[in-house]
Amino acid sequence: MTRSASCVLAGIVLLTLSACDGRTDTISVTAPAASRAPSDVRSDGGPPAGVVFHSRRSGAAKIFAMNPDGSDVRQLTVGPGNDLWPDLSRNGKRLAFASDRSGNNEIYVLDLRTGSLVNVSGSSADDSWPRWSPNGHELLFHSNRAGNYDLYVVDVDDGSLRQVTNAPALDQWADWSPNGKQIAFRRGMDIYVADADGLEQNVRQLTFSPSVLDQMPVWSPDGKQLAYMSFAAGYCSIFLMDTDGSNAVNLTPKDPADPSSAWCSRAPAWSRNGQRLYFMSMRPSTSGDVELFSMAPDGSALVRLTYSSGEDGGPRMR
């Protein structure tokens, strides 16, 4: 594991990451410091209301935070490479994200109170899509470090790593159940669920369309439903189903007059109270850009949250 040293200067934290071969990379991240406006900083260290996402609005992807209505957008990371697919710990104190700042995708954890940054995956493989466990001590992510994409869990406090899946098909884009006992994930082209505490324990398949890609499942806060991305309608869309795979419904249907290539909605995420779903989407109204939206769990009350060039994606709530 690679750990960084940090110093605070006028609200900017300069971090030095020491690689295994002795190289160092110096990067900077925006930190919640005393010099910033009180409305920008929570007493527990997390951003207010806690919606985080990545954005390419200034070129390379960086992590941003905003309020649930899209207001008060603030940049959280600065430095080389692309920072993608963020996730906030439930207490809002730590931010996990994937970044290729060291040359390949790794999983990093940023302490929003101190600005310290830690590489918790430490491999030469492609490590991505980190997801905090409900207890706030572990991160679930996918990696091809063994030659094929499988799911792994790392303890961010002691660095211990365990493998959760080991199958010939690709295992990616996973999420914890609210009680931390199960994970939902993409295997091959479908959605599966497995126990989180063992290797290939109680694996069950939820979708059965080998010619249709289903991925990026996320559990509802009450554990009764899964939102996910699917091409079942002929284009990239957000679907909702019960956790036994039944009652699947398309929440983001396109206008029949528009071509399928003009629509894509993916990477859904639930608000903590289960009353809103956030997602990234390209559609005719975004003029080819990928923007962030939110909606009610039945697909109604759609709200566009961002209006920037490039891609805004991977929204997650605290």
C-alpha cells in the first residue's frame, strides 16, 4: 500500500505519493480548511448534502461535489490523470475514487478532513469502481490483476485484501446490499448476487438475456429493489427490478421519434432516503454531452442537474 505525506497551505493540500519503485508524484486536492467559507464545510468533514461525481468539464476528469439540486458545485481533486467513479463514506469523511494518476487505474481514498491521500489497491492492473461497505471500513472494487476481471474487497484501515469472485466471465460494477451481507454485480452480460463474505458463495443470477448487456446494479436503501443499466429496450437505459429479478421496468424511456444512438442513461445511484435516483445521461436535450439527472424511483419528476461541456458522471450520495 502507498501512503502519502501532506501539508496544508492556504486551503490547498499538497500530497506526495511514493510508488513501490521509489518514484513520487506530487498532486494537489481541494481540502475543507478553515480558510474556506463555513457553508462549504461540515463539522464532520464531509461536503454538505454529499453528492459527488466526476466531470470532464475542464479536460481531464476530476471529482466534484454538489448539493442534491445541482447547486454549489465544488471541485475536490486536482492533479495529473483522470479521477473517476467516486464514492463517499456514509459519514462523509472519506472519498474513494479510481485514478490513473500513477499510470494505471488504482483505488485512492481521500480524507476530506485532513487532505491525506492513500492508494489502497497497489497493483499494476486496472482497479476501478470503488464502493464503500456499510460499515465504512472496506471498499469493494473490480480488478483484472489475476488476468480476468473479478471483485475484491480491501480493508482501508489495515490494507488486507480478499477476493470475492473467481469466474471465467467478467465480474464488474458491483454494489453492497444495505446490510453488507451481499453484493450485486455484472457477470458476463447479466446481473448476479452473491454473498460478500466468501469466495463464490450463494451466487444467483437475476437477469437472463445473454444478448443484452445488464450492469451497474445498485441496491435501494430498503434492500428490496435494484436499479441498473440495461440495453433491454434497445438502447442504454436505467431499469428497476425487485431483488429476485422480477418486475423489471424501464425508468428512462426515450422519445419514440429519436434514434437509439441519441440516448444513453447509466450509473444509477440512490439517495439515502430512497426518494430519488441519480444517474448520468446523454439525450437530444444535452446536445451530445453527458449530464447528471435525478428522478423519482418510478421515473417521474425528472430534473437535470448539470449543464457543462464534456461528461458529468458517476453520481453518488453520502
